[in-house]
Amino acid sequence: MEPLIGFIAFFAMIFGIVYLFFTTRNRERMALIEKGADASLFNTGKTHVPWFNWGKFALKTGMLLIGVGFGIIAGALLDMAEVFPNDASGYFSMIFIFGGLALVIFYLIDRRNK
């Protein structure tokens, strides 16, 4: 019963935060419009640029998963060579190192393309 109450409270909190964000934003905009402010005030200067780029997301996710795959392979190789005394430490360290390296490479590619 306790986990159910925890899940309900968590999702109620998320709903409350999102609801307050959107209602507050709407009230602020309506108040500005009532005072005669121009509606172009809400534009951030970008003209029809989507806030989410599926191409970048796909590239970042793909590179992260490839890095995690290389990390698992490197962890298995280190485990076979018995480099780490604990079995799981080699896997976790290599997964984080190669996953982070993949994200750094994505950042460099993205910065070069801008």
C-alpha cells in the first residue's frame, strides 16, 4: 500500500508543477496583453525554429548507446584479463567512461556543425 501512495503522490506533484507553470504563464501573458503590450513580445527572436531537433536527439542517443556497447566490450575484456579484483567494477567504469566519451564526441561534432 505504501508504494502505491508514493507513486500517486509523485505523479500528483508532477501534475501540480506542470499545471502551475502553464497557468502562471497564461496569466502573465494575458496581463501583458490587457495592458496593451505587443504580442510579438512572446517571440524569442527565433523564427519558426523547433525547440527539439529529432536529428540531434537520434545522433546523441545512438552515439551514447554505441559508447555503452564499447564500454561493455571493454569491461568484458578487462574482466577476462582479471585487471579489476571485483567483477562488476570493470563493467561499470568502462560503461561510464565510453558513454561519457561518446557524449563529448557528440558535443564536438555539434559545435563544429554550428
